[in-house]
Amino acid sequence: MHLMLSRRSLLVGGLAALTLGRARPAHATLVLPITLRELVSESQHAVVGTPGASTSRWESIGGNERIVTYTPLHVEHALDGTSPDSELMVRTLGGRVGDIGQVVAGEAPLLKNVTAAFFVEPVASDVFGVTAMAQGHYPILADVQGARRLRAHPIAFTRPTPDAAVLRLDGRTVSEVEGLVYQEVARGAR
């Protein structure tokens, strides 16, 4: 039997669930930034893709029942020279099952049909998670000239650092990001 929780309870529970992801919990809702080198080295793939329709269900994670969401990711192309399948299954924490919803602070919000850059790591057989949660997910929007640019999610950091992936990737074009990722791979990030 699952209890109905208030939004505040869901958010507090979401903070506790941060420890399940790679987002490095810090104090309260603050997160330590991951560097681009760490993001690339911890990811099996870095791709541009578009999420499809997701499904959510209850699963036991870390000994607790949690709602998890599975989203097919239609891969447009790799940013790191790997050759992933044309579709990857991505699992995120939180979601909605029936009348019950769970929100996990810091988790990447995968929106159907919204193309983004994804850094993903394996979490199960043929299933990937977004590396460092929202720090590994960058929606792509066209600027006024039509250039496709990555946009970072607003994340509160305890100590913003100049080499933080979100600072290095936010606002860059897809081709610029591909170049930065290739540089990190060439420097031994993988």
C-alpha cells in the first residue's frame, strides 16, 4: 500500500533520493558541480537525441520502493565518436503512477519530443541513466540565427567552478560541444 504524499513531502523525499544518482549530494538542495572531464569519463555515451513517450512504475531501489520512469531516447548522433544503438532506454528517478507522484530534486527532466544532449551511463542491462542527473542533460534550442545551442538546467551549486560541465556547455552549439567532448576523450577521459 502506498501513501498519498503532499508536494512538500515529495520534495523532501526527492532530496533523500539524490544519493541514488551521480549528482554528488552536498548540503540541503545544493549539488557539487561535476567537471566536463568527469562527465565524459563517467558516461558510456554522449549523444544528441529526442525522448519518446515514457512509462513509470514502482521499483525497489536501494531497498526502498520508488517510482522510476523509462523513456526511449531516439539517438540523432553521437557527440563522442561512439556508435550507440539508434534508440537507448533511459531510466530516471521519480514520475507518476496512478494518483501518486514522486519528484526527485536534481533529476533530469526528459520531455517527450524535446531534443537534447545526453550524457548517459549504464544502470542495468540495456538501460541507461543520465550521468550526474540534470548535469548530464542539456535541452537544445535554436538561437535567432538558427544555431542549435545547449541549455543547462538551473542548479544551485555549493561552489561554482570554472571547469563545471554546466558552465562549459551552456550556450554552446552542438558542434562546439562535440569538439569539447572529443578533446576530453583524446586527453584520456575514457
